[in-house]
Amino acid sequence: MNRERAEAHLRLLAEKGLRQVVARPAPSPPDEGPARWTPARLARVAQALSSVHAMDAGIAEEIQDDFDLALTVRQPGALSQVSRGRVGARRLVRPGHPRPRPTAATGAGSAAATGAGSGVFVRTGAGTSTYSFATMSPPTPSQPPTPSQPPTPSQLSASSQPPPVRPAPWRLVPVGRVIPIGDGDARGELCLLAFAQTAAGARFIMAGWLDQPAGDEPGPSGGGPPHPLRPSQYLTAVDDQGTGYRFGFSGGGSSSDRHSHTEWEGALEIHPDPPQQIRWLDVTVPGGSVTRIDLDPRIRVPEVSVIRTALTPGEVLLDRIAAGLLVREPVFAPDRHRPRSATVLPGDIIAALEAAEALPRSSPVPGQLTWLSAKLAGDDVTVPPAGVPEPWLSLLAYRQRRPRRPAPAFCAAAVTVELPEIDGSRFAILGLFNGRDGTVAQLLATGVAPDDDWPDISGTGPMPTLWLRDHRDQWHTTRMQGFSSSDDGEVTLQLAIEPPLDRDTPWLELRATGQQEQVRARLPLRWA
């Protein structure tokens, strides 16, 4: 990795972009052709170089600040146009300062809310209506971390030294129980996918739905239908020692017009935090119905293996970019109003990574990604000599067929497995469900920046790409749909699986590749 060459490359691009922007007539809209440099393209290259640690994130921001100032001096009134071009492509924190937890989601139809002690839920994508609910638990005074607790992101950013102790173990239990809920004319189901108890507390990972009459009563503000009820309002619990618990809800959902049908996803947080030794919980809904949740089941552990790899950060990043292009969710957020920006993006980043010496000269990945980008743009190109990865070809063929798929019926699959660490990040699968928005996988993670934000916090990195193969040899990948974070550095991720799974899918083979290892797991699916 050559950090000096990376910085020089970005500065040269800024100078090139400045000359091009100044040369254009002020009213002309910027395009993103191969020869045209725009502020948004500059920001995405800066973000890519920062994500592979080829340059300091603060220096990347300074270069763009200098670009803004120079453009404003040469073309007064252009700064607002530049700023609009960078929206969604640049969110940066100075070195030594923690990345602020999100306070708003990006994209149409998204929402976010800050919870008391439970972090924030951010949902991306569009639905008829989307909601985010903070936990209903009362606030508790903050406590300094003990040696058994993982440090917070702000503490990690203050020191480059790794934590001196091993992280606390996670207690993860597959559940797969469906609980009928309802109150009056409302009826629905909550599917408890998994039980997770970590340093951040105990919770059930869940998905659910509720049907109720279309709202004709005024909402809390006096106009419009009321918001849908929270799933936690229906439940209480008692453990095998006779201790009672209440629930808070951290997550979000989508609702049809006037809230007649609502779907949720997120976590039912258990308060107070139960002891690790409890063997079961009796969950009660209004009317007296009780469902016993066995927290010590005898289950078959999914098969997990680790294969050693020797990839550079640049090669890992290009694999992520390929997955994003294939599911129309490009990494580093090219402008969706100019579709060509997505096909230009790989060439920009490959050139920057090569300048920074973040890609080996013998690596086949740049040629493979260039071929994929050209195919997606409709060009007739020859397959590179090294071939193309099988998952890429499978998803490309699926996109070209464009099969019509019916909207998946609501159902869930209980599958829970903690994976070996990947490049210092810790992951666990906590279940899948099919709903209005397709198939969603729930994950628990530490050490990741979940939203392609600048990885400027020591100890965090981007999400590894997940590739999934089903029983029909169709490959799938994921895109970020939402996430919630806690003060302990844990992140619960909602990843949409593309293409969606059929309900009769009996298993998935998962592959997650890092620089030093590729983790493979065979996930048996029990749909409910």
C-alpha cells in the first residue's frame, strides 16, 4: 500500500475535476461519462481509498474541502451544486472523533429513531410507510465499561491499541416459534427467530405482521390514522425461576395504506436483563395464551469451515462492488438519477486502487469487474482469461432472465450460527424471514461499519460480502436494508437477500470472504 501515491492520485483528480467544472457553462447539468469528473465521483474515489486504509480519512476530507473552496472562488455560486452532488457520497468524521450514530435514514420512505440505551434503527429502501420505534425500556445511568465488556466505538477511536481482554461470549439460541397476537379487531403473528444474550442485553430477534381495520380515528397529532401498535405491547414473560419480564421493541416496519397491514422486523428487548442460567421463558399474550421458549434446546450445529485466503483489501473491495452492481445497490452510492454513474464507478476505483498499490499486478479481479461492468451496461465483451467468479455469473444470468416472482408470503426460518472472525469482525446469523420486502436475513455483528460510512473508527471495517447458494445452484447476495446499533459497539443488521428465497428452500451455503480467510457454512432452514 502506497499512501503517498494514493493522496497524490486524489489531488490530481480534484485538479482535473476543477478544470472540467470551471470549463462548463454554469447552467449545464453535470454528467458522469468516462471523461467527466464531478464532485460526486471524486467523493466516491476518496471513500474507496479510505475504506482500504490507503489514505487517512481526514486528508480525504481536506482535499475535498480545498476543491470546494477553489471551485467557489473560480465559479461563485457553484458550492450549492457541489454539495448536492456529494449528498450520500460523503459523510466523514475527523480522526480521533467517534462517528456519530445515525439520526436519520437515507433514501425515500425511510425513518430512524434514537432509543434510550438501545441505539438507533435505520431502515433503507421504500415501502408504503415505514416506522422506527425506540425501545420502551426506561433509561439507565451509563456505567464505565468493565474488563468483561467490549469497549465502545468512542473508546476504540481514542486508542489504536486492541482491547486487552477477549470479548464476552454470546448466547445464541434458535427459536422459530410463532405467537398469535391480537387485540379486538386486530390480529397477527410474531415469529421469534432467535434468542440472543450479549453484553448489550437479552432480546428475541423477531419478525411479525398485524392486520387491523383501516384507521378512521385521528392519530396522535389529530389528523390521519393512528400509527400501528408496537409488537412489545402484547407480551410479558416469566422465566423458570419465577422472575417476570417486560419487553421493549427496537426496530422498524412497513405499513400499507391506513395501516391495515403492518409488518415488523427488529428485536424484542427483555427487561430486566435475565441471568445467563435461565432454561426457558414463558411468553404470555393478552387473553392468557402462553408459549414456552426453550433456551437450552438440543439442536444440530450448522457445518462451518474456514479456508485460508491471501487477498488484498483492494480485491475484497472489488468483490463488494460487484455484488452491489448485481443487486442494483452500488457501493458508495452513485447518483440513482444518472444510472451510468454505476457503470463508471468500477473504473474510477480500480484506477485509484492501482495508483495506491492496493491491487497486485497479477490480480484477475480488476479485469473481472471491468467485464461485469461492461456486461451490465449492455456491451458485448469477451470473458477475461481468468474467467469470472461463479456467483457473479449466476446473478448476472438471473438479471438477464428477469423472471417474474410473486411477492413472498410471510414466513420465517429459524437458523442460528456464530461464524469465525473475518478480518477482526464478529458475526452471527440470527434467522431469515420472507415478507413484503422480500427475504431478509438478521445478523449480529461487532467491528463493522454497517452503512458504507467512512471506516474511520479504529476497530471497525466494512461488511464482508455474503454470497449464498441454494439447492437449485442459484447464487444470491445481500444488500443493506436496515440496522440498529448499541452503545456497546454491537450492530444488528437486516440484510435483504437478492434474489429472494422460495419458501421451499431447504438449505443455503454461505460464503463470506476476508483478506485472510473465507468462512463457509451450510445453513439448514426450518420455515414456519
